[in-house]
Amino acid sequence: MAIHYICRHCQKLIGRIDSPLVTESQLGFDQLTPEERKDIITNDTEGNQVVRVTCETCQQVLEKDPERLLHPSLFH
């Protein structure tokens, strides 16, 4: 099982962890509330975990124009 980090706005693959030795505690997942976990972490059809975060480019767009968050996606 791999862990894929995907931007929640542009769907860009940010990174991937393939090591079965990495724990949820090492990734900080144990610090999330149940609501945050449900919003951020899902599983794909192949059993991999998908972690939806914001990439650096989308973060910069949001910092310059926070109202862009109201749009369906942040194309960059």
C-alpha cells in the first residue's frame, strides 16, 4: 500500500511514499481529528491512501487572492 499526496485544488501529484515501515504517527495523521481525517485522507480503488493537501503553487495563488477558493478549481 502506497500513500499518495495529491493537491486538493489542481489534482497534481505532490509526492508518494511506498515504504510499509512508515507509521501514521510519523506522518502526523494521529494528530488529526476524525473530521479532518475524513476530509484529508481517503483510499483509492487499489487500496492506496490518498492524502489531499494544498500544493505550493495553489497555496501562493490563495495567499494572493483568497476568493479563488470559491472557484471549483485553482488552475495554474
